[in-house]
Amino acid sequence: MATNPFQFIQEVRSEVSKVVWPTRREVTTTTIMVFVMATLTAAFFFVVDLLIREGLAWIVGMAS
């Protein structure tokens, strides 16, 4: 079922009017949370990588 462009634009405007846009405070808080979680995740994987690297170095050192 094809709709004409005018009807389509009306439907898009109707749907966009239903969107609840976040406030500046919500955007700022969410952005800070994303940066904190990304930093914690990076630190976690850094520590895991360090432990694996040291463990493998120890195993290779024991074998030689």
C-alpha cells in the first residue's frame, strides 16, 4: 500500500512529536556514566591482559 508524500510527511511529523527528548542534565549524566564505564572496562581488560601476559611468561620461563 503506497502512501503519497504529503501523507508520509504528516505521519513522520506526528511520530516525531511523540518523541520524548532528554534534558541537558540527562545527556550530561549519561555521557559521564559512559566515560566512567568505558574507563573501568579498559582498566579491567588491562589488568586481565597483564595477568595473562605474566602467566604465559612464567610458563614459558618454566619450560626453558
